[in-house]
Amino acid sequence: MRCLKCKGDIDDKSTAYIKCDGCTKPIHTACSELSQQDLKCLALRSTSSRRLIYICLECEQGVHQIPKLISMINMLQDEIQQLKNTIKATTTIASSDSSFIETEKVINEITERKKRECNIIIFNVKESNGISKQEQNVADCSLVNDFISESKLNLPTVPPVRLGKFDATNVNRARPIKVTLSSPEDVSSMIKNFKTLKSMDKWSHINISMDRTPMQINAYKSVRAALDNRLAQGEKNLKIQYRNGIPTTIANLSEN
């Protein structure tokens, strides 16, 4: 056996050691940083009867992640329930064949949204002319790093990617930039903090959004068309707001 901290050998008969009550890995008593009184308490009773427990650093860090994992699980359960409701509504009005197709579409949509949930898309960043693809990549990386830094956030990213086919004949090209962050929470923070950046001249021409699927884009266009129709008929103080990821028309109370 080896100590989980110093990696030194542990002799079961001659070495003083204890085991983590979480992962059961051994650790020298000297490496545990426990007082002699704590070590005596651990030795007095069996694991099942004593109140004092020892948890190693690795297990302690894992415990701290539990609330975040529970929150993510709850969010996924809500999304799954919404999609189940969509499937149920679809099956009541379709034949078995079309129902199967719709179910496949829903499953594909779930997969596609999961693939995109850590991405943001940056629009209206013009590409430089007369430089190589590698030089453009370096310029995009620098811009994204500045963008995140001035958002007052410390978010790790992977190298940004320009979307769409490169067209050297288009001197005004400004293909969208896809930036992948570490989590959906980072995406929410980035979009929220962008409101502050938008007021700065340096970033005023830039827009960002979540990386939406074609289905989500079409849903927004449908709501947008309905809103434009209502405004054309004389209704006022309306705007689109996302609620639980769904675009919805609401009253714009800030303009009242």
C-alpha cells in the first residue's frame, strides 16, 4: 500500500496509518495533519460506531461539487420533462410512423443542444485582409481574450473558431466566431456581463448570443414575426424575452 499524500510505502503491521472514510485509501498518520487527540479518537471505536471521521482532500473536494452536480441534474430533469411533454403532445396527433420520426427529432435536438450549451457566438468582428489563416487565428484569440478580460470574468476557453467557409474575394467578410467556455454557467455570465461591454465604443459594434440550434433559431423567428405583426397593428411596449430557454413575447414595462 502507498500513502495517498506522500506516496510512501505503508507496511500494514509496522506503519502508523489511517484510512479515509470516503475512499478507504491509506495515509500516514504524520501526513494526515490530525492531532494526537483526533488520532486517538479514530482508533478508539470502529468505523460504524465512532462520530469522528477522516476525509482526505480529494474526497473533500468531491463533496463540495455535490450541490453543483445536484443543480445540474435538476436542470437536466426539467429539460427532459419538457421534451417528454413535447413527445407526448406529438404522439396524440400523429401516426405511429410519424411519431417515431418526431421522437428521433426530439432526441437529436437534445443531443445538439448539449453539444452547443457551452458555446457563445460573437458577431460583427471583421476579418483582416492580406494575412494568413494562422495570423487571423492569433488575432481572433487575442480579441476573445481581451473581450473576456474586459468583461471582468476569468473564464477558460478553447481556441475560437470562425464559422462558415472562408471567402478571400469578400473583403468585408466577418464570419461569426464560436467560443467554447467551460460550462453553461460561464455562458450565462458572459452574456449577462456583455451588457456592460456593449456601452463601450470598442465593443459597441459587436453582438453575442448563445449557440442556438436551427430549431431554436426558427422558434425565435416565429415569435419575432408574431411580435412584428402585433406592433404593426398598433400594440406597444412589447419585447421578446427568454424564459427557461424559450423566446416569449412580454410587456416591456421599462418603456411605460
